Amino acid sequence: MKNLLRLALFPLAAVALCAADFRDHLGLQLYSLRAQTKESTTGALDLAKSYGVKEVELAGTGSLKPEQFAAELKARGFEAVSGHFGYGLFEKDVAAVIKDAKTLGLKYVIIPFPPVGKDKPFTEEMAHAMAAKFNEWGAACKKEGLSFGYHPHGLEFKPTAAGKGEVMFDILVRETKADLVTYEMDVYWVFITGLDPAQLLLKYPNRWSLLHIKDMLKDFARGTHTGGSPASAKVTVGEGQIKWSEVLTAAQKIGVKHYFLEDETLTPLKSIPESFQYLRALKL
């Protein structure tokens, strides 16, 4: 009987043992060093290297052309996992985006923000139109060996007219094909809307591939869907409201592949190393 019990439990134990530790793929979103990049693109890359990361996510190539930036990344031993490209770039020339992504050696191409403006709010109609475009662009990327994804920014979590707990992000997931479109969760932008990031990861276990890590000031008000907040509301990871053990446990459980610290605090050069120190020591 004991042997039968061991056999019955073995698959669960094997799954637990095989779950990838988020620290194995913990990297930096280079937007964290945007001010330093303006001063010196290569200097910012040197600074990124000093944090002991191998994986990076790009937000442009600073003062360098894609081929030059790729060479600088390689010289420092970085793996450029993913990169952010504006919605308008995809609308203008998908082939050009794909060409740059391949030059940079990316695996994922991510749109970080919806096509909204002062007189163009995020609507359900926009969500439907975006989903159709995502399938189209995802197919084009897949054909070239790339994965296409989208990074929700908070606006997408407004309730729909249908109610019953549905939000506009549900439209994006429901109307896109899993083999063509993946998603990158920014934990902060989910949390600020009042949703539980861990539960949202578990709700769509086969749709999330990447995660942005940043923390929110304690007592900062939640329940907004504007896609923006003051830099003062963003703090060193581990010093804010977010329960990182719960979020990262859920992310590991569903198989999120890459995790990027994205620092948007007022003091990134202080906060980035402190955040990495917290994350590397975190017990799940």
C-alpha cells in the first residue's frame, strides 16, 4: 500500500521539482535605465551588467542602430529575450519591426500600450479591433520564428458593459489565438486596478509568458484604470504593498518563462540593486 501511495504521489512531486525557479530567468527591463541611456547607451549597458543579470528586455536601442546595439549586448554576454515596440510601428510596417527584432536576436516582440490618446479612450470596440490585429501580427511574427505579445497597462481591466466580473482584457484573451498571441503581465499595472495579479495569472495559465516586477507604495490608492501613476508611487521591490511570494509562486506554477525587474522609481540606481537583492533572497 505504501508503495502504491508513493507511485500515486510521484507525478505531483515531479511537477514541483521541475517547476522553473523564477530566479533562473530574472532579468532587467532596460527602460529602468532610460535616463542613463540618454547620457550613454553603452554606459547604461555596463551598468546593467553590474547588476549580475544575463537576460534583458529592450525598450529601444538608445543612440545606436539595432545591429550596433546587438553587438554591444553580445559583447557583455546579454541575452535579449524580448523588446517593446509601439503599436504604431506595427501598424506602419510589421516587416520592419520583425527585421529589427531578428537583428537584435529577440524571442518575443511586445506591444506595451494600446493606441489611445487624449480624445481616444480605451473602449470595448478598441479591444475587439486590437484582438483582430494581434492575431494578424502574431501570425506574421510566428512565420519568422518570433513570438508576439501584449503588455496590458491597466486600462484593459475596466469592466465591460456585460458586467458579471468581465473586464476588457477578457476580450483580448478570448478573441486571440493562444499559438499566435501571448501576454506579459506587469504586476504593478494589474494591482493598481484592484485585481489580484496571482489570481489573474491562474485564470489564464496558458497565456502568460513574461512578467514585469515592480512594487507599489504602501497605502497608495488602488482602483484606477488610467494607465499612469506618479513615480513616487513606485518603490523598491519588497517595500510596497504587493505580496511577491504569492505572485511569483503563481507565475512559477503556470510556467511563466521570463521575469524582468522594471524600475520606475525616483531613485533607480539605489532601488535596482536593492530590488534584486530582495528577489534573490525571497523564499517561496
